[in-house]
Amino acid sequence: MRFLIAALFQIFLACQTPPKQDLLTDVSWKLVGVVARPLVASKRDSIPPEPPQKQSLDIIYTFQKNKKYQINRASQIDKGDWGLSSDEKVLLLRSLGQASENSEFRIHRLQATALVMSSEHKTKQEILYFIPR
């Protein structure tokens, strides 16, 4: 009986979803779509699961376990620190570049195969779609 309980407990642990931090840091993320739309409170949470059309963007986001990030944009590199909110629904980026600024992204989906997050800028919402690189 103890063996059965121990085995069921091991299976339960194996089926647990990995923490979002691990999903973020296990791979680099290639940006494949951006949707910009007017910021309307009623549509804030209605995020399409896929971009209307995938784009060939040369932008790679890499999150390291030591809480450093790097964004490679063709000929420009942005580096800084990253963190997750306590509920793991918000990704915070603090750039260490010249225009040292903070960015906040709401995570809508984070799985081993996809990352979808959004940011809000005054009157518009940008939705970013990523796949593992």
C-alpha cells in the first residue's frame, strides 16, 4: 500500500506544470507576430491565440536563470534584468541600456511551444507572439 501511494505521488509530481520561470529560461524566444490595436478595456483579455499572420521578424528574446535578459534585434542588442510578479502573470523588464526604461508585459500564454504576452502604451495594446527558437 505504501508503495502504491509513493508511486501515485511520484506520478502526480511528474505531471505538474513547470514553473513559468523555467519555461521562460529553457529556450530563446523568436518573435513571430505583433498585433497593435486600440486599448479598449473590454477587449484587454480577449487575445487571439495566434497572430493573424506569422511574420519573419529577426528578433530573439533570451531570459537567463540569473534574471538577466537579452533582446537581439537585427543590429541592436538590449540587455537588462527581468522578473515575474508574484502571481507569475506579469513579466517585468528593466533595461540597462542608455534609455534605461522599464517594460511590463502581461503573460497570456506560456507553454513549451508558445509565448503570448501584451503591453499597453497610452491608447494602444501590443500583443507579441513568440515560438521557441
